[in-house]
Amino acid sequence: MSNFDEFLEEQLCDPEFRNEYEALEPEFSIMQALIDARKSSGLTQKQLAERTGITQADISRLERGNGNPSLRTLQRLAAGMGKRMKIEFQTV
């Protein structure tokens, strides 16, 4: 286990921290899904930008979590990777 994992494990013992961390999970999931999809498509951010007309800087921001993409933007990114987007609601 890495030092970060150990630190995070300690922090998650604090209920207030845990609630805030869990509230961000959907954003983390979108960021990771975008990165994973792009990489599995064998594309760089620049190549994806060329295919979608979305700037490489904007794609980078989205992958770092510094943006709030619309569904339309996510659909354009998915199409640029030859994929389709699926949104799912889960029971908690």
C-alpha cells in the first residue's frame, strides 16, 4: 500500500471527510472513465481534440476534474473515440 493510500485510509475514518470524499465520487468516476476510454481507444488528447473539435486544453481540464462537462460534450467525446455513452442510476 502506498503512503497516499495509507493517508487516505486514515482520513476516511473522519465521518465529515468521508462524506465529502464520497460526494465527489461521481466526478472522479467521470474523469477516470474519460481517461480510460481515451487510452483504450489509443488516442492522445490532441488526437481526440482533432476528432471532436473540442480543444486539447478543454479535454485536459475535463480529465483533471477542472470542468463540468455537459452531456452533449460527453457525447461528442464518446463519438470521437468510437464509443457511445451510457448513464446509469444505481440503488444505494
